Amino acid sequence: MNRHGWSRTTAYAVGAAVLLAAATGCSGGGDSGAASAALAPSGTTAPAGSPSPRTGTATPPPSAAPAPAATDAAAWAKWNLTPLPPAPPAPADKPVKLQRTGPVPVFSEVKTADKVVFVTIDDGAEKDPKFVEMLTDLKVPVSMFLTRDIVKDDYGYFKKLQALGNHVHNHTVDHAQLSKAAPEKQRSEVCDAQAALTQQYGTPPLLFRPPYGDGAHTPALNSSVQQCGPRAIVLWRESMQIHDMQYQAADRKLRPGDIVLAHFRGPKDLKGETMTQMFGEMLARIQEQGFAVARLEDYIAAPAG
């Protein structure tokens, strides 16, 4: 979709994020995903077999993951891809625990020892039926942050993706730059989108992402999110461009628990490349580094009651 001061954060000014957004159509990687305020229970261990960049400790490697079934390999070959490692079972003790009331946390990663990343897709401009086919074949989980005025011409497209087990979250009414909006405008951007998405998809969005990541750490926006229903603000660590990812870490490497940003975009915005081609290249970058894709919501405990 930074001035936050976390250890792995690259600081970008909002102005740079907006300029980048103008070039890419949304967030892309400036101010957006730099926050690293993910919640984790005490005693969280490092990625198996090597020191963790977050804790400095090491854990024994687990037993080898099972090889993908032949049918799975065939599905991936259909899209000219090598299968990703299978994701581990969802943790019983969720690293991120959300509360029913009070300020909402802001995070761009989840503290976990699992060698997984989480794929999030924003906006909703491109509604390519081949992408539904691709996710049906590959069974890669994604989290969708939808902008009401961008998706309202075809809410049904995203219901097909929701039916695959993918969750719908809030990305405002019309993709406004919230840090420049008055408090009442901020509330309407969040609340009106929350109402429309709840009506269309049957479940109130649990998470919110501000366009460009702008205003994510301001008290005014946090207050608006609290009033409208989402219980966390989610940013990102990497963003998929056309052929490669933009990293916030200087070593250009994924870390366990990173949240990756992509967009519903097509040839007009991807210099002729399709949504499925872009998504396939993102999966290839993830596969090259040996990561699985897990479902973000499986690592989040929603508020009780």
C-alpha cells in the first residue's frame, strides 16, 4: 500500500509512497509496509535450523516435509510452476491475538518459526477469470483487501475467490490518501466500506489496510478503524511488482512471517503481463527461497465473542 522506527523497517516518507503509488496504481512498497509491530507470545522460537533475524536463537530442523502429491505437481506444471513446499498446520496458539476494544495493532509481519509468508492482494481492478482458475488449481491462500468503489461493479468475482477459503478485508471506499483527510472523511472511508463488504460477503472484515500505508500509525486513523469494526491495520514487508519483488530488507530476502503485497492488476498496469503471469512470478520468487504460503488468518486469533 517508515517513519516507525522498528529494527527491520525501511523508512519512507508518505510523499515518496504517493509518488510510487501514482506510478504503480496503489501501494507498491514505500511508506506502506514498514511497520513491524506484530504481536507474538513469549518464547517464540527462531526459524528451524538457523539463527533467526528476529530472535538470534536457533531451533532444530524439523523432519522433512512430505513431497507434493502427483496431482498437485500436475496442477503446478499446468501453470509452468514448481510446487511450493506445503504449509505447516495452522498453529494452535495464534501469534497475533486481537482484542475486542481499544487501539488496534499495526503490523507488517507475524512472528513465527514457520518458514512461511502470507500473500495479500489489494484493490480489485482486475477481475481475470483465469486467476480464479489458477487459485482453484494451486490452492494458494490469499487475503483480499478490497476497495469498495473498485469492486462494486462485480462483487461476484471476489465471491468465487472467497468460496476457495480466502478472506475479504477492508481497503476503504475509494482509495483515498487518508493522512490528508479530515477525521470524518477517514471514518466514512473505513465505515462505509466495512458496511458494504459485510453486506456482500457475509462477514465483517477483520483487518484494514490504508491505501499506500498512509496514516497507518496516526491516532486519528486508529480511532476510525476502532469505530468501524476492523481490529488490526495490516501493512507489508515485500511488494510484488511486475517480474520481481520490492524488498524492504537490504539483503532482499524473505523472512518467516513476512506479509507480501500484490494487486488485482492486468495488462494495462503490468506492461502487457496478465494477472496470472504476475502471480506466477511472485510464487516463483517465493519458491526460490524455499518458503511456503500460509493463510494469514490462520495465524491471527480474532477477538473472543
